[in-house]
Amino acid sequence: MTWLILFIPVCIWLSLEIVSKLNLISLGGITLTCAIFFLIELRQVSNDKNRDRMILWVMCLMLVTLAVNGFI
């Protein structure tokens, strides 16, 4: 849980400093890559109930950051 709390400022910084300067094609490519990794991790978590879900939450946070910045 600590990693998720530490990752929130990184996502805010990513949104304000880096993603806001990208064009639509680059933003779409990054979002597609994160979504693919999210789906792979979601499949692995659903197959193995003992697997740590922290990576899945971090990927969710990254996708939300990219999606919010895409609409701003």
C-alpha cells in the first residue's frame, strides 16, 4: 500500500509535466501500452489468487492519469 501512496505524486507530476506536452498519437500509444500491460496483469491476478495486486493498482493509477490528461 505504501508504494501506491508514493506513486500518486509521480502520476500527478507525469500528468502535469510530461503527458501534457505529448501529441494525441503519442498519448494514445502510451495509453494502449499501459492498457495491454494492465490486461495481462489482470489475467495473471485472476489466475493466481495469491499474487500481489499492487502492480494492478499502479497500472490503474497510470491509466487514470493518462485518461484524465487526455481529456484536459
